[in-house]
Amino acid sequence: MVRVSNIILPPGGDFLLLKKKAAQILGVPMGKIHRCVPVRQSIDARKKSDVHYVMTVDVALSGEADVVARAKSSQVRLAEEGPAYAFPVVTRASQKPPVVVGSGPAGLLAALCLARAGLRPIVLERGQALEQRVKDVEAFWRGGDLNPASNVQFGEGGAGTFSDGKLTTRIKDIRCRKVLTEFVNFGAPDEILYSNKPHVGTDILKDVVKNIRKQIIALGGEVRFSSKLEYIKSNNG
């Protein structure tokens, strides 16, 4: 792949224009590009009269090293593939299922990884499933009583389910990409993979959360709602 950075795209620009601009910078016809994948997107709004996107894309085409050499541009270089996250090899001997406490983003993704590894996790969530949680929240917003265990803070998906699903983080970790990719796999828009400040959107996030739960169950896991962890008892160490 060839990485092309600092491509200026107007607010109304589409993917076809982005691909055309990348081809111009590379000095190749658009038809020579096999694949063009957005990697990063930010907004330059320093001048009100010239608000635009600044894009970085990875382009797949034949003779990539030669194309980079001919371009002679600081905007063009061969893309370096970073390491992909891989779940650790399972060496667990116990037949008892692992327990995940809470079905917020961390709990859901942890349970998903455990379920894919064949470990049949049990997820304990003090609040309600999303379907009931939405009803409880909407009833409260209409002036009804607050359900202490099923509200904007507590319930399937965690607090983020009702806060637009913002995904901004300062942590540089290969697992971040894994999380974003899983969100896309379960219904989030592709844009979160390259947007400077990605967010899923509350309406879409609700379906994403439910889809992850269904996958955990399909793989043999359990998700138990109205199940609050209050203490942990230890026997023989």
C-alpha cells in the first residue's frame, strides 16, 4: 500500500473526488488504483472562508515502490503495516466459565473475545437489557420515577449508550484499532476507523450493543441482567 497524506477535500467532497486527488498526487490514472482506503480525517477550520477536510489514504496499485519513487513528494510514502491485535492463546485448564462484571464497552468486548476463544463467559449486569433500558429512560424523561438500576448510567452498553458513543482516546495501543473494527463489524459506520474524533451516534450504537450481545450468546456465553455483583467469596485461596 502507498500512503498519501495531506489531501485537501472540500466539505461536499465524496470518495470519488478523494480517489481522484490521490491519483493526481501519485501521477497515475484512477483506473490504476485497485483500492483506496481512508486512514485519517481531520477538519481544518482555521479560516472560516476555507473550511476543509485533510485526508490521509492508503492506496493499493501495481508497482507501488516505483510509483512512490516517481512521485517525489513528501505526501507520498510506502505504508507501514502496524501489528494487529491477537487474542492470547488459551491455556486455561479450568472448566468453570470466566465471569465478566458489567456490560459497558469494556465488558462487552472482553466477553466477546472470551466467547470467540470458546470460554463461554457469563456477563453480570446490574441494569436492564437495552430494550427495557430505553423504555425506563424515556419514562423518566417524561417525568416518571428513576429506576436506580436502569437509567442513563446503568444498563446494557454502559453510560456511553446515551452519550453519542464518543470514541476519542489518547492511548496509542493496537487494541484500540481492534475495538473500533469490532464496532464496525457490528454495525457502526466505517468513518470511525479514520475520523479524527470518531463517534458512533446513539441511535446506531443501540443496535451495535445488541448485536454484540447476540453474538456472545450465539457463541455459548450468557448475559444476565438485573444481576448485581455485591461480594466475592473465596474458598481455599
